[in-house]
Amino acid sequence: MKQQSQIPVQVQVHGMTCIFHSKRPLVSNYLHMLGSGDSKQERLMFLKENTRGGQHYPIFEDRNGTHVMSHEDICILEHLGALIESGIDSFYVEALGKPLAYNFQVVSVYRRAIDCLVKNPQAALDPVLLEAIKAIQPAERPLGTGFYFREQIY
């Protein structure tokens, strides 16, 4: 795609991903229908997938609508070299729902990995970098590659 693009290409390399978006306030509308009071009250909400080991999909609602997020955090650290080699213009770390200290450490690890891979494209990823990410990753948010390497069936 990058070779065919005439605009800069940004790739998400870390964090949760929005897997569903509606411009409608679905949660607020649902709570209003139930008559459960103030629908603007901040709540921790998620969908639970019972047939897949109880995976939890966080739900956020804001002025742009309702967002259902992935059950895992993307971590493309091990594949960063291929993305750099392909000429991707920028990398994106989704910081939603994570504390500042977590985001700071994640960005720092990716910065170190990018600097090493730009300096020496043939270098292997330092395993210490991936271990640093795993060490701070919340247990309820597994790391994965999202849809990057899954076969898509339409």
C-alpha cells in the first residue's frame, strides 16, 4: 500500500484498536431506555465474549459516538523492521485507557527499537525491549498482532 500511496501512511503499532464505531450514543440510549438514571455517568463497560474464553471488549462513548475496542493490545514491536523497511511514514501508539507512566515506557521502548533498526536494518530486535513491554502489560490485556496477520474472510 505504501508504494501506491500519494499521502503519508501511518500504522498503529501498539495499544487497543477500535473494532466497531457508531456515530450514535448507543450506551446512553440503552441506559435511557432502561430508565437507569444519568446516562452520562462514567462507567467501566465492556462486552463479554462467552464462546472465546470470556474475552472482554471495552466500550467507550464520547461526543463522536460509541466505540467498541479490541480485547487485546496490538504489539508490533517484533515486526517493526519490516514496517520501517517498507517506508511507513509514522507509527501510532494508542494511549486510550492507559496511565501516563505506561504510555511513556511504551513510547520509549518503540523509540529505542526504531533508532536501532534505522541505524542497522539487519539487526535483530533486542529481546530486552519486548520483555520491557511485557513487564508493564496489564494481565487482563493480552498482547497480540491484531488483524495484521490474520486471514480476512469477507
